[in-house]
Amino acid sequence: MLCGLAADRSRAAMPRFTELRVQSSPAVTRAGRVLEGFPFSADAYHVAALFMAALPRDYVLDGASLLTLQCGPHGDDPVYQRFPGASVVCVDPFDFAAYANSDPATRERAVLALIEQHGLALIDRVGADPTPWRAAAALVCAQGFQREDEVARLGRALPGRAGWIRVYRGLGAGVGERWQARVLDRSGAVIACHPMRSPAALDQRDWFKRSAWEQGVFVVRQRLGEAVFTLEPPSAAGPGSSWMAL
């Protein structure tokens, strides 16, 4: 009993698991075995991001914050490698041609199956809790491999409490990750919707880090402070104008 409590306390002190990547192995990339014109990592990005969005934020895996599933031959490298802050699990064999020739829904299921299977094998190895991992995989399926979440820290009330600007992060096939700023009136109806950046297979949460009203303009800044998105109210843009992203 005491040993179990000590183990629980030890795991609670370990760093949280915060990032998951699904990539081709270096050997595959060097050998040119990834089909030309088919971006494997980008295609798998949204599934990994959906899984992480479904997993509890305080989940502890093996003490690493990053886990990379490397698909393809791994040479003499061990199946599991642990580095400071990061772990790598080799997934071999993996048929890239069959994957690329499958329809998008089949590819999504294949990536999720990899995440679930190899994640659970690692969990069994290191003694982590498998229940949240299984639940996250089930939730990704239940959500149809897509979701949209409001990023509450970026939202702001309009001047005069006339409504709100709310920011949303969407994940799904074909877009990877998509960010939108929506203007709502007092009733909650959307009166304007602006893409904040082109959709990409890229984690942009540090790109859209904080927001504020600055001289009457809604400004979103990235982690280092650079303004990356601005939205000007109609009253500031002149008579007859509508909400405008600058």
C-alpha cells in the first residue's frame, strides 16, 4: 500500500505529457520512401492534435512532455528511446503506399489506431494510467475526427458592451488547424467571421497567445509580443464600413 502511494506521488511530480507527433522515420525520409507530394506528417497532424485535445491536461505518460511516433524502418535504434523531455517510439513496419492510397477517413482511423496501440504499449511499459488514453481515442472517434473549441483567454467584450469578439480553434481533415475570430452582437448572433491565418498542419497556440484592445483596435499578439492579427470596429473605420481584419 505504501509503495503504491509513493509511486503515485512520484508520478504526480513528473512533467505532464503535452505534445504528440506522428512522423516518418529519418531512415524513410533519407531513402525517399515517402511518396512524393504526399505530406505524411501534415496529413496525420490533426488526428494527433485531436487526441491531445481529448486527453486530460494533467496526464503523465513517461515523464516526457513530447512523444513522437516514428513510422517506418528504424535501423539499429531501439523501439523505445527516452531523451530529456522527449520520447520516441518506432512504428515498423508501416506501409506508406497503402496509407497514401487510402481515403481520408481510412487514414484518420489508421493514425488513431497507431496512437492508441503504441501509446498503450508504452503505458504498459512505464506504468502509466491507460484509462484516459483509451477514453481520448474513443472521444476522437465520437467527435467524427473534428472539433472546434473557443479560446476563452483571447475573447474580449466589444466597446460599450455591444457584444463580443470570440476566438475559435478548429481541427479537422483538410485544414489541419484553423483559427477564426467571430464578432457577436448582444444576443449572441454572429455578425462577422474572420480567418486569423491560413489553415495549416501546425500548432498555432503560441502564435495567438494574448489579446487586447489597443487604441480602439482588437489586437492579437504571439508569444514574443508581435502583433499577428488585428480587427477594427466599424466606428473606427469610418461611416458605412463593416468589421474589417487588417
